[in-house]
Amino acid sequence: AEWDDVMLIQDGAATLQTGSEVRGGRQTAPGELRGGEIANPTRRPIAAGDVITVPAGVPHQVLVGPGQSITYLVVKVRQARTPHH
């Protein structure tokens, strides 16, 4: 995985769940796993105005609770490559 996700939360609120691995996910594109469950998750509230960077390779999921909604933009940023000498 070479792409960091920069999330710009535009409206609403939810919970961002991150962890060390995904169980039961399936690859939908190179470096993109969808579905499954995040093992040993850490959760934090997110809301309009937040800017969050999720480093490449970190499993993450946005959980929208009952009666909640969220609108966000994700920008994929390629990690800088260090030249080898």
C-alpha cells in the first residue's frame, strides 16, 4: 500500500475505526480491501471540520450510527519515495 488517505469531513458525524489488520476483507483494487472486520479496533469520533490522515496500510472504517449521517472527501496521497544511494 503506497497511498495515504486524507479525509476532509464536510458535514455530520461518525466514528472512525482503525486497527492493525482486517479479517475477512476482499481486495477490490490494488491496495484496497473492502468488507470484513478490523481486529482490535481503536475508535474515535469524527465530525465536520476534521481533517484526518490515515497512513497507507492502516485498516480503517467509518461507522455511521443510527440517525447519523456524514459527508466526507477522501484524497489519496502517494507516499514519498526515498531515493536509494
